[in-house]
Amino acid sequence: MKLEIMTGDITRMQVDAIVNAANTTLLGGGGVDGAIHAAAGPELLAECKTLGGCETGQAKITKGYRLPASYVIHTPGPVWRGGDYGEARQLADCYKNSLSLAVSRGCETVAFPSISTGVYRFPLQLASEIAVKTILDFLKTDKLLRRVTIVCFDDHTKSFYDKALEKLK
Ligand code: AR6
């Protein structure tokens, strides 16, 4: 099984790329975005300022600077607005586009946070099922990735991803 779910701090992950649950400005924020910028150092924000933002569901890549990870892939997740505004498809796009970008840069190990389930209030059960299904589908045809890790910040969040994996594997 190449997909692994754990509890932890994504800024500590020794992987080729970590994914940032960003916003469309790519200029930093709170939550996991704030933690990644704090750990990477000011050079990360300087590079992000050159990128011209990013649309919801798309992804852009920078170096990892002071992080153990070589790269950061920034993807703005959807804000949950009740489910009738394409949120599910946009969240799937975040995972798919981040993995495509990682592979295009030769990454073999990638770590994701639980995109959109914090400040953006996407329901955890639906978000975890979309994340796990999209990653498993990608892994079915990909040959480069050795490991994809979903790094949950707390055990409550992890329990939803564990259940989704049990259901979908
Ligand atoms: N490692 C792993 N997960 C973390 C960490 C960490 N160090 N810190 C927080 N989380 P959120 P969103 C978890 O709100 O909902 C920002 O301001 C957190 O517990 O960070 O996509 C951006 O700039 C939660 O489970 O992201 C955007 O404006 C998950 O990461 C907005 O928040 C996502 O919560 C994006 O909101």
C-alpha cells in the first residue's frame, strides 16, 4: 500500500514534496499555510510573490528552503459553501493536480495535509473520501510515486481518513 495515513506535523516530513493548503493569493495565512511559511523561512514568501497567485483546485510549486522537504506544492482548496458550488470537484482537482505536478518534477514521496477541512470548513467525512479516492486512482496508473502520506494534525481527523481508506481500498 503506497498510501499511508498518520498524525503529525507536515513541516517535519522528510519527503520530496509537501503540499500546502494555501489560498489563491499564495501569500501565506494561518493554519498549515502559516506553519509551512514559518518553518521554511522568508525565502518561501519571496518566491511565492513571483507566482501571481493560483486558482482554486490548481497547484504551483516552489523550493522548500529551510524545510526538510525539497519542494512545497501550493494548492488553494475550495471554501465550503454548502456543496452546490463545485466544491467536491475542486477538492479532487487539488489532489490530482498536486500529484501531477509532483511527478513532473520527479518526486517519489509526497505528503498532504487535510486540505480545506480547517478554516475552509469542508465536511471531514466527504473531504477524506474525496482525498483517498483521488490519491488511490492516481496511484493506479502512476509508476514514479513510492509513497503518498496524508499527515493529519490530530487523531480525530486521522480517524476519518482511516475510515475512508478502509472503505475504498
Ligand atoms: N501539519 C499538518 N496539518 C496541519 C498543520 C501542520 N503543521 N497545521 C494545521 N494543520 P487549514 P484550509 C491542519 O485551516 O481549511 C489558511 O489561512 C488543520 O488542523 O490550515 O484548507 C490559508 O492561507 C486542518 O486539519 O486549511 C487559507 O486561507 C488542516 O491542516 C486557509 O487557511 C487544514 O486546515 C485554508 O484553509
